[in-house]
Amino acid sequence: MNMQTSNVIAPPAPRTLDGMKLPIVMMRDIVLKTMFRMNIETCGELARAMCLPIPVTQELLDMAREQKLLQATGTLHAGSGGDMGFQLTDGGKARALDALAQSEYYGAMPVPLDVYSDQVKRQSIRNIQVTREQLLGAMGHLILPDELLDHLGPAVSAGRSVLMYGPPGNGKSSISNGIRDALGDKIYIPRAIEYAGQVITVYDPIVHTAAEEQEEDPNSLRRSSNRYDTRYVLCDRPTVITGGELSLSMLDLVYNP
């Protein structure tokens, strides 16, 4: 495992609505759609569904209440923890249906593209230095010339393209997989991003491998439930291996109404 993993800076959790850097109407509509589709009635449930801190979620609920789209039901619909219950008003249901007609997306609040761009720079592969020992650990089962590893180390650490060529069966794929294993770090993948008012889902459990996170110490004096923005998923750094069947159309975004 690459020890550079600990240097990846986690995205901080948003603390206010302004810190979300998303259109207010979009956030409000996602609240309404999420409550409507998931039959959510408490702030805690909604915060978990939208992957937001409870204070930010409460701000969104208060805003929707001021606009007569939500109403408090007191303890009638309170959760097991005694949270205040909420339900959509007739106007809120109408707005939720109208918003769903425009976009079926609901759930985790998206991350603005420019915010995600900053996170991409923080976890760039160019920040990783791969050592000879790491390459040996990942490719020790291969029979390779010693000088090959001497060339691979600086090339991989440069964070740029590496061209390997030769006839079929000479080990190009095995070496590529070894490079991937030598990197072995983790990065944060957003569940969805927002650009120009549109939501684009990014995290895909079929493509991305969620990393195992350490369990929180119950005796710790500091609770770490909001140690990073949970709109992101901590994943093993993705590696894409393709063959001749890859076409340009496969790299395009697919519209999902």
C-alpha cells in the first residue's frame, strides 16, 4: 500500500447553505423530491439521505417551511430519537411533482463542478511518489530486467502518460496492472456533481470500489461523524482497463431524464 494515501486532503463538510455553492432553488427542489420519493419525515433521515450535516439540512427545511412547502407535524411523525416531524403541504407535493418532471434526481446533494475540480487537484496522481520497493512489491512475481524498474519509477512518479509497446504477450498488461497496484492509494469520488444546473452522477458501485474505513473509537473524546463531506465516497483509486472494443461513444455522458 502506498503510504502517500494519508496525504490526500479530505473534502471538508459544508457548514452553511452559502458554503454549498449550489442554486437555492435546486437544493430546495432536491429536498422536496427526496422527501416525496423516500417518504422521509424527519431532519435526521433527510440529512442521511442527502449526505449533509444536520444543521445545513435544517436550514433547508426552515426555508421550505417559510415558503409554505412544508409543515411541521410535531411529535406526531417524530422519529425514534424524538426528532421533529415534517410533511409536504399540498403546494410542496405539487412543487415536488413539477421538479420530478424536470429531473428525476433526488438523494445525495450534488457537488459543484468547480468544488470537485479543487478536490481533484488535491488528490492528483502527480502528488504521489512511487518507490522502487513499491514497484517490487507489486511486480515481484514478474520476471523483469532490473533496469526496467529504474525507468518505470520516475516515469510513474511524473504523473504523466507512459507508452509501452511490443508484440502481444510480452507483458504490457501485467506491468500496467503492477503499476496500478503500486499506486494503491485512495481518493474521494463525489456521488454526483452539478454543472450549469444539471446533475451528473459520478460514483458507480460497479466501477468504483469503496474503501474500508476505520470504525470510530467509541471512547474517543472527539466524534468524527462530519470529518469529511459525505457527499463523497472514499474509494480505491480507479483504474480503467480497455481493449479494442472501446469506442468514443462509450466516453460520452448519457442523459437520464
